Amino acid sequence: MAKKIVSDLQLKDKKVLVRADFNVPMKDGEITNDNRIVEAVPTIKYIVEQGGIPVIFSHLGKVKTEEDKKNLSLLPVARRLSELLGTEVGFATETRGENLEASVKGLKPGDVFLVENTRFEDVDGKKESGNDPELGKYWASLGDVFVNDAFGTAHRAHASNVGIASHLETAAGFLMEKEIKFIGGVVENPERPFVAILGGAKVSDKIGVIENLLTVADKVLIGGGMAYTFLKAQGKEIGKSLLEEDKIDLAKDLLKRGEGKIILPVDGKVTKEFSNDSEITEVSVDAIPADQESLDIGPKTVELFKKELVGAKTVVWNGPMGVFEMSNFAQGTIGVCEAIAALEDATTIIGGGDSAAAAMELGFADKFTHISTGGGASLEYLEGKELPGIKAISDK
């Protein structure tokens, strides 16, 4: 069933509660990557243009103690949002109470308002992250309709998404709509051939994704640290490369089920030390020395993966191909990123997390059809799970 989107709602003169995902990286009180704020702007602008008054909620980090509150205020986000919108964004220093209620009541069309970090409610018991019914009802009482644009938290049932939605007519924001269309579309009805590329450190993080993608994808290319557990399952010597010993049998089973579909690396960059400055040798996966570890896929694997991508109509990529943070072991990730970016007439999707950061860092963001803003949420969506935040949005 199709979900309501913000453009389906009557917004004029209404207080529009908006759940955004402003869980941005911060250092010394400064935002180090504002992508999630930038992505929320179209929905907020649309609400203002339609005569609605956005009252925005978001969490930031994990708040367990009063001490945590000092470093996790959304005030820097309010300032950055003001710059992006070109208008002053009002800010509540609390998450409930008379001051908040009076501030919201006094808002007029043209105003934009941000409520303090919803996780401040978790200090005295997990009221926000535990979806406390009283808190969801209270926040809902501040507005007339609800727009959920926070895909990054869609896999969690919290008071600020599912709680509010259970009391108000709810629609997806434009960012959430894109995530449902692209990530959801991949799982339900991809244009074929459909190639999935999975990387990252651990098989255990992606078991559900691999199992689900084996049923829907035409090819599953596996790189990153997780590849070595699969290579070990094939009986290969992997030296000191990353291994999840307790997942070898599972890897064997997946290889059996995905015979002809799963493509593994054929070479790697090995080294004796986990260091960017250590000596690197490129070797076949059949010749990894026992005293060395592979920290990136090699050039032959990049070429193999490129070949497998030829003619693909849908591509999903989640997870780097090596230790991307170290420049000498970033070439595999860069190569795969370039290969996907060069595809024509294909829907290309990055499923959040490190691969999204890599594409942005490398300047390829605009070459992809869609870059997901949700790491954990996109993984669970790719697993074929129903996400509570999306389920709670009203059907059209």
C-alpha cells in the first residue's frame, strides 16, 4: 500500500510536527558533516511555502546522563538550519513543559521551530527510545499533522516517530519518500539485471541482507573484511585477514545457496602490519601468506567486479571494499565507486554508512541515483524487514 507524502496533506495554517534526522557528527560543538541537515531542507521549505508551520524533532547521539546533555544539544543544528533556510530558526531548550507549549502556540506562518534533542527524555528512563506512550501523546498534542522525514531512525519505534504517528495523520517527507521508492523498490521490484555489492568488516552485520539479496539479486559481489570468512569457507589460506570463525559454516551454506550468484575477490593487498605505511604486496587469494593480512581487494578484483556490473540496470552498494580510512587501502573502494558511477541507464543506490561517506568524499555523490541517509535502517530495509517508522505512516 502506498504511503501518504507531505504533498498529500493540507498544511495551511497548521502546526506541522516534523521528525527529521539531525543525528550529525560533531566535534567540539561544531558540525563536521551537515549532509543530513541539507537533505531535510526540501521538506521543511515545502511546508513553509504551503503556509504550514514546521515544529521539528530530532535526536542527537545517545543521552544517558545529565552530563551527556552538555555536548549533545541541537543548538548548533538550529544555527546551521537557519543558514541553509535563510531564516531564523526558533529553538526550544527543553523537550516538554510550559515554555515549549507557549513557544509553539505563538508560532505564525513563516516561522520554523526546532525542539531540543528528543533523547534528553532518556535520562530518567528510556522515554524517547522506549516509545513511552504518554510522551508520544504529549508531543502529538503540540501539532495538527505529522511528517516523518527521518529514515535514519525508521527501523526503531521511538516516541518521536511511531509514538507521535499513533495520534496524528502522518505522511512521509520527501527524503523518506525517496528512501521508500529506492531502497524499498530494490527489495520489492528491481529492474534487472540487479547487482548487489556488499562490503564492510563482518559477515554477522550483513547475514540478513545477504540472505534476502540472494533471493532478489541476480549477482551478489562480496568484498571488504567479510569476504575472508567466505574465502576461508572455500578452504583457502587467508593468513591474518579478518575472520569470523563462528560464521564459517554459515558462509559455506550461503555459498551453496548462492552458487553462480556470489562473486568473491580474486586478489588482495596484503601486509604484515595494520598500518598505512607498511609494505604492500598484491597477491592472488590463493597465495595469501600465513603471516600477513589482506586489507583491500586487489586490481584484478576491481576489474572482475567492473565486468560483473556491465549491463546492470539496478545496483545497490553497501560497505567499503577495504580499510578505506587508510589511503593505501582505499583503492578497491575507489575503483568500485568509479565503476558504479560510470554506469549509464542504471539505477544506482548506496545503502548508507561508510560507502555513502566514501562516495561523498570522492566527489561522486551526484553520479548516484540515490544515497541513503540511514545506515542501520537501510540494512534492515534491504533485509526485507518492515520498518516501524514507515509502517506508522498513514496509507494513501
